[in-house]
Amino acid sequence: MRQQRSETCRHLHHDEYQKTADWLMSQTKHRPQVAIICGSGLGMLADTLKCQDSFAYSDIPGFPQSTVQGHAGRLVFGELKGKTCVCMQGRFHMYEGHSLCKTTFPIRVFKLLGVETLIVTNAAGSLADGFHPGDIMIIKDHINFPGLVGLNPLCGPNDDKFGPRFPAMSGCYNKDLRRLAMEIAKEHGVASVIQEGVYAMVGGPNFESIAEARLLHRLGVDAVGMSTAPEVVVAAHCGLRVFGLSLITNKVVKSYEDSESVNHDGVLEVGRLRSHTVQQLVTELVSRIEINNNSDKSA
């Protein structure tokens, strides 16, 4: 058991990321500019890509495997509105037993493939009183609870080829992309379901207790989930622009008098019902993203 845990937590070297990137580039002619991570129930985003090349995670050297219902476990390359993209149909989580180096492994591979912009999506529970299931929250900031106690994907020797030892996280969610998404929502008549707020990552896999939900609410958290923050940390370290959104799938129970409870099937159902709106928003955002503008990482 001790030997297995040591392997799980092993620090990854630059050549391991490069090996995966080289393999992918040998298998597809696509050279993505935008990477999209599809959260629970949102894998349909990848289905909109044209001229697809897809690979099962199990076939990609170095890639972990996704084990969660609602995550197909495929990497899909293709064209979307004139941009070359790569989509993850399913992500990796701490609660599956992966180390943070493994949960964030694809981000550095994307950087080596030439990706400049990362779009992260997730399913989340709402803590803000004004949010409702079916709302879409543009993430303006996050609280990375595992990171606050030392569970950070950047722990260990720093790889200067990717980024600095102490990267800033203020402004890691690009304000220009957030503003653009708001404009798109108004143009398409869906502004009424668009929110903006703070996302918090907890370790999972259990949903939050009432006391935990109350604590998060008092700390200013608007939506809570079990992913995203580590990926964004590594993306910021790599110098990628980041846009994030949470599909609000349920209200987190904050009252002992409330008899409601959340389950994963309900999360997936809301994802199916709101999939068109999410797809519309992300597709239009991709079409308007400026490429070769990596120096603009304004907060």
C-alpha cells in the first residue's frame, strides 16, 4: 500500500508531458488553439466539433482514466467556428484516487500542443440565495480548499519550462473573456440565466453537510463543486488565458428544516436540459476569441 501511494504522488517530469504531446501530434494533424474541459453532463460540447479526431483516454500514453458517470473519457480534436480545438469529454478528480499531478496532466500537454486559451466547465451546487438550478455562473474567482491545506498541483520541484515558482492567482479568470461571455448572453437572449460568482472546490466525493454549506456561504462562496481549481492553477502557471463557467444543477441544502437532498443523476439531468444554452454560449465565445494574444492575461 505504501509503495502504491508513493507512485500515485510521484512528481512528473517535463519529458513525460512532452511524450504525450508528441504522441498526439503524431496521431492528428489538428494543432489546437483552444482547449475545453467538459464537466458532468456537458460532454456534448465535443460533439459539435467538425473534422474530428478522437482518442480514448486509455489509448493515450500517460493519460489517467475517468471513472465518473457522465464523463465519456475521450479526447476530441476538431474545428469549431474556425478555431482548432481540443475537448476533454470527462475530467479527472482527486476523489477517484488520482494525484493532483495526474488530474491536471492534460493542461500541460495542451500547453505543449500550442493551446493558448482554456475553457473549463463544471456542474456545481449553488449557495447564493439568488441562484437557481439551470443558471449558468461565469466564474470570476475561486477558493481552492485543497490548495489551502497544501494539496496543490504545483507542489514539488518547479518546472521553469512551464512557469514561475510562485504564480499569482489574482485575475486567473480572464476579465475580457468574462465580459465577452456576458455580451454574448445578452445578444442571444439568455442573460436572465447568467450569473457571475465565486466557485469553491472541495475534495468530495460526498456532497456537503449542512454545517459545511453554511460555512461556505458565510465565506462568500456562490457555487461549490469537486473540480476545476487545480486545472486553473496549472493553466495560470503555464500562462494560459482561462474562462470558466459552472452549470448550477442544484441548490445546496443550508437548512436543517429542508428535506431536499442532491444526487448525481439529478445533476446529469439538469446538464441535459441546459446543454443547448451552454453549447451556444461556449461556441460563440470560441468564435470570438483572439488567437496569438497570450500576453493579455488581464484580471
